[in-house]
Amino acid sequence: MSETPSALAHPPLVRTIHGVTLSDPHAWLRAENWREVMRDPSLLAPDIRQWLEAENAATEAWFGPLGDLRRDLVKEMRGRIKEDDSSVPATDGPYAYFTRFREGGQHPLICRRPAGAVAGETILLDGDALAEGKAYFQFGDAHQSPDHALYAWTADEAGSEYYTLRVRNIASGADLPDVIEETTGDVLWSADGAYLFYIRRDPEHRPSFVYRHLLGGDPADDVLIYEEPDKGFFVSLGQTQSGRFGLISCGDHDTSETWLIDRHDPRAPLVLVEPRAAGLRYGVEHHPDLDGTESLVIETNADGAEDFKIVATPLATPGRSNWREIVPHKPGRLILSVAVLRGHLLRLEREDGLPRLVVRALADGSEQAVAFAEEAYSLGFDAGYGFDKTEIRFTYASMTTPTEVWDYDVASRARVLRKRQEVPSGHDPARYVTRRLLAPAADGELVPVSLLYAKDTPLDGTAPCLLYGYGAYGISIPASFSTSRLSLVDRGFVYAIAHIRGGTEKGWRWYREGKLAAKTNTFHDFIAAGEHLVREKIVAPDRIVAHGGSAGGMLMGAVANLRPELFAGIVAEVPFVDVLNTMLDDTLPLTPPEWPEWGNPITDAEAFAYIRSYSPYDNVSAQDYPAIFALAGLTDPRVTYWEPAKWVARLRETKTDSHPLLLRTNMEAGHGGAAGRFDRLEETAQVYAFALAVAGGK
């Protein structure tokens, strides 16, 4: 696509930082009124809209001949979805709460019925009805009041992550006059149901202010109970399993701090557990009578416990000097999450890349583990409602095994299968293979790679491959089940997940060695994974499509610059590719909180030079690139739309090949793309059609 006249009319942005002159010819694509555009996309400047829509038109034209394939893919993927599916009900006192979908419905229905009953359903919120006539609709947080008479719920209607908070009278089905605009979506009830707590964002879209709202009062009179002083810290709301305390959790990627809200005395002053200290992370649970003392149970990395340990401390004196160890630190065994019941301590941990659930009896310290034998799988747990109980719920899946939901009694160790994911069009796990390989990186590290392929796929070096990666923020990518990816696997693809540094698949060290001044390990690990698959003759050397989104989209831009010949195609969804310019702009929502991940190039010349050395936008060069498909969201507050737009513009004017270069900007959505479950299938089908077109398949 030729450059539009509007692009030629804008001079580059030139500035000198740390003695280096930067010239950004595509800076004009960043809307000066981006804050207003987040709220109302119609306010986007006409020349920017013209440029984005021209790119969209060119992308649709390229996909035109693939229309039948896209329709087939959507039909297949939709055929694997149980359209009238429902979740397993979770009992809270007299009611069991659940979500379900109606046949053909895009959005969930939030429902309840009497506990133990199979009839008597009440629809609390009808997502399809609420979304009617709206270009975008997405539920946020939602919670019943303690007396089960009211339901507090939030929804985003632009994709910009500004949520409106409402309260529904369950008996009448009508919302109360209490309407609070532009919250983060978090909601917390006081124990008497008289107050709601919520969070507002600052002018830079950062969650910073916690308010207390008196039900029935004017939101203009709501009381600010906490203001985050550090622009690099984000704030969220939670609740202890015991129900006694609400949690104000503050932190960035390295440091955290927690304040307690007494839900039984909501006007009482907040209680600080432990003051923030650089590098100290902790999470808090509560036990009313642990060894005879009302206590907090804390998961923390204090005292060199890089992969975390669990301690307890008296509620009356919660500070670090009183922490006593319950579960010691074990290097390489990363504690992922903790919950506390009256008689048991639950922890989800991961070691050697595989998760397990460990249940510890508080009376005697004895432990039991829930683990599985497959080479690669995902595992999660939910303690549900209530504290004086022994039942929990866990979910299990692998890349071949559909998701299973189990109820587990931690005292008797009895387990009951409550649900197995249905695939209406049929699924035979025996037709597929799931494997875990270890790919050697250049520095000798072994990078786990999870594989899924059909048993009849020839592993002779001819198979196409979709290789997925993320590698940031300590987020691990689970080897879970996906009905959608079967459409690629059934067409002869090997689906691979590279568990690269920057995640925590091999402990916190794995994360630490993929951030800041070690960030490029992430890129080289991904390349090593691709090279290993080729070397082992599992996939073809010229038929790999790399796929990543957000920070994984930055990975896509980096490997495209470093090893373009290794890939037939690159799919970059909402890609964080303009790293240097974004980290230099402290007015953007995520920039200060991201400095612990990437470095602060404003104040640190070394960080500036290092980020500049790998930032995908800044390292586009005159070379042949693979086919590239980039996707963006106009109202995305996390990776702003202009990052992929600028990247594609620079690639278009610089690269030396004639391979497809495509940009699709969703003009009515944000970071997560389309909100409706079937609309999302259209986006997935487009990605898969691109992969099939550039790498081939059956």
C-alpha cells in the first residue's frame, strides 16, 4: 500500500536524549487527544483515521481470496463450542451462582439458583441484552451483596477498560440509582452491605484512587480512602478467603504493598501490613485462629526467598519483624498462589515446568499433593466461597485433554468430576500427541517447548508450525486445551509453545533472566526453540509462523529483525513494538509501572542504549522480512494503537521484500480484541487463515 498524502504532510519528531538524536517519522500517528479517544473513538483525528482505515481496507483485500477458508475455520471452531454451555455452580450460603450462554449468544448470562437445587434459576444479568446495540461490551467484576439481595456489577462499553459500576436489585431486576462511571472494574462489599469500595484511574489511565461509596448516596460524595503516591504502582482490590478483610494491593513488577480494609468496620482506618521496600513482594491471607492467634498468612520473597515462601504473623503486629516461617523457600519451586481455609493451607506451585496443588493440614503440617502424569498440562484451583469448609475446586487440562472441573475434599481426599468440557463436533484425544521438549539456548540453558500435533502428522521435517511465545512479566503460558487450535493441527500443523525466559516456567530466576539488561535472552530463547524444532526434523525450516501478542508482540518484532529467514510468517497481536518511545513517555498509562521490567531510559543512559538496541520499531532495517500480520485495537490503553501502526509504516518504507505486510486495527475494541465469543472466532480465523496461506497445510 502506498504512503498516504497525510503521512507525507507530517514532519518527523526529532529530539536528542542522552546525546543521541532520535528521528521518528511516524510520530504523527499518535493522537494528541488519545485520552479522549479512549472514551470516544469518534474523536480520532481524520487524517489518522484515514490512514488506519486505508490499512484495514488493504488487509481485507489481501484476505479476500481466503474468504472460504475463513468461513470454514469459523464453522469448525464454532462447531467445537457447546453454545448453551454453563459453568459449574459455586455455592455461597443459600444460593449457587453460575454463568451460562444461550444458543447463539455472544455474551454470558450471570445466574443463580437455590443451593442444591437444579431448578429455580434467576438471571441476574443478561449479557446479550445489555450488549444489544453496542459496538463493544465486556463484563468486569461482579459480586453479590452479603445478604444476597443486591448484585454489584461493572461493564466496559468501549474496550478502553473504563468500567461503569452499577448495583442491581435482584428481586426487581432493576438497577439502583447508584451509577459510578470510569472505574477499573474492581468491586468490594462491606460485610453489612451498606458500602461498596471501588477504584478510579488518574488522568493517565492508571488505577490509583480507592473510594468508599455509601449505598444510596451520591457518588460525588464518595470518600477517598487511599491514593497511590507512586505513578509506577498500580492498585487493585481483593478479599481474604475468610471474608474478614478487603485487600488494597499496590505494586509494580518488583515491589508490592498491602493495606487491609476491615469489612466489618468499613469506616475504620486502613491497616498497613508491611511498608513497601524495593524488591519485596508479598500477598496476604487471613486466619482468625492460627495456633491460638488471629493471624495473617503471607506469601513472600523476603530474605532471599526468590521462589517465595509462606510465613505467618499476628494480626495485631503484622510487620516483617514478626514473620515466622510455615513453608520454607525451595529454589526452583515457585509458589504461584495461596489460599487459607480454617483447617488447611492451599498452595499452587510449579517445579520443572509442571504445576501441582499442595494441601497442608494446619493442625500437624502434613501435606498432600494433587499432580498429573502427562508431559505437559495446566492446573488451577479455586477455593470458592466460605472459610469453614474442606471442599475446593480445581481445573485440569492438557493440550489434548479438554478442561475438567473437579471438586476435591482436602480432608477425605475424595474427588468428584463436576464437568468435562464438551466438544459437540467431537474430539478424540487419542488422535493427538502432546509432548514437552527442551531446546538448548546459546548460553546452555534448556528452553521448555510444549507441542501438540496429530498422530498422523509426519515428523520428517516437512510439517508447518505455529510457534507461540510471550516471555515477560513472569507470566507463564499454560499447556492447556484449546478447541480453536485444532483447526490448524488437523491441517497438519505442529502447534508449539516456547516457554522462554521472561516467564516463570522454571522459577523466578527464569523471569529475572528475561528482563531489564537480560531482555534479549527472551528473543534468543524463542529463536533457539524454532531452530531446535527444525534440527529435530519436527517442523520444516521454511514453514514456521511465529505468533505473540502484547509483550509477546514485541518478541515478534524483535525476532523478525534478528532472524527473518527462520520464519515464513509473523503474527503480532496488539504488539508492544515501539518500546523506546513508549518508555520515554511517562504520560502513557503503563510507562512508569513498566520501568522495573524494561528499565527507565529517561534517567538511565545504559537502559536507553539497551532498549534502543532491541526495540523493534527502532531496529527495522533494509532486509527481507517474512510475511507479517499485525493487529491493533483503537481504544487499547495497554499497547496503544499507534505502536503497530508506526511499526508497519516503517517496515513498509524500509524492507526489501515483497511479502505481505498487513495491519488490521479494530476501530471498536481495545487490548483484548472483540468481546463477543463468536466475534473472537472471526479474529482467530483470520490469524489462522494467514498462517495457512503463508506456511501451507493440508
